[in-house]
Amino acid sequence: MVVGVLALQGSFNEHIAALRRLGVKGVEVRKPEQLQIYEQHESKRSLCSRLFPALRDFVKMRKPVWGTCAGLIFLADKVVGQKSGGQELIGGLDCTVHRNFFGSQLQSFEADLPVPNLASKEGGPETCRGVFIRAPAVLEAGPDVEVLAVYPVPPDSALIDQLVDSQEGEKKVIVAVKQGNLLATAFHPELTVDSRWHTFFLKMASEIEEGASNSIVTIEGSDMTLDQHQRIDLPIFQ
């Protein structure tokens, strides 16, 4: 299995290192032709304008995709809390996401998150360490979205009225979800030593690919240090 990691920003090196520790090859994805769609040689702005349609098609083909932090924003069908004009979205995840729910870079933090579903499938402790860096959060999730992790919201949060009460009466916000071929986390598992989110995604991807036909996309970027016909099975957006 070869995993493509979107390498336009963020901690893509850490994702690739995490995959390497699991014996999986990760490669940087920077251009749309790596998804076997377009030609090369153009500006970064032009590349980004064409990369998003390519990624959108990739998602629509029901390829396994994981979005971390900004990747959660990209995968959401609806985003709030952003500037006029908004961020171009890939979509596919039936969620409403607040772009900077947890505040600015200075308000970044770490916290232990209860992850019973992850622990039941991957073993290990009932919590994972969540690294939140200028992080988004899911305000609403559709009926087909599986909630994998939540975080309690301080009572003085300006956005607390947008949230629903949990069964315990405490306000909580969703920070990890899964829907079909899509996995998304508001935090950065690649910045911790806990590899369970990566193994969870790889197993999820294997299950999806086993039931799919024509499920591999060829990488053909001539500036990449790859074999000419090396194959990418799934991408990580971050």
C-alpha cells in the first residue's frame, strides 16, 4: 500500500514518518497529475485551483481519505467562521465545521480525549493525546456520520450556544468523525507517538479497497522521486 500525503502545508513529514514506522510507504502529493488527471508546469495558485477539483473527484470515487486539522475543513460540506468568499472545499463529509473553533495559534493546546471506538478496534488505552493547533471543530454531523471523539467546551466559550448538550448535560464539540470512505480529525495524531489513528485509517482503507474495483490511482509526477508507475492507494489531507 502506498499512501499519498497532501504536501502543500502542515505536518506532512510527520505523517510520512508515522506511516514509515508502520512499514507503509508515504509519498508527498503536490500536483493534480499525481492523481492521473492534469498536466504540469504552472504557478502554485494555478496548481491549487486544479488540485482541488482533482481531489474532489478522488473523494467522489469513494477513495479512502483522511483529513487532519485543515483537512477536516477541506472535507466538510459546510464551513462557518471564515472570511467572505470562504475556503474552497473538497466536500463529501456531511458536517458543518467551524474553521477556528478553538481560537488562534496562541490558543493551541493538548488534551487527553476519550476514544472508546478507537481503543476497541486498535487496543491500547481508552484515551488518546490530541494536539490542537488553531484547530477547527464539527458543530453538526449528519445521520450517516460516526462520531469518534468529542471534547468538552469551557462554559465561557463564545460558541457554546451553537452546541447541543450531551447526555450528561455537558456541552461537547465533535473532534473526530468517520463517514464511509472519509475519516477526519480536528487534531494532529501524527504529532504524537500513538499510531492507532494511522492503523485505524489503513485498516479502514483496506476494507474499502477490497470491495472496490479500479481502486488504484497512478502517480505520474515527473518531479517526484518515484517509480514511473508507482501507485497511490489513498491520500491524507492536512
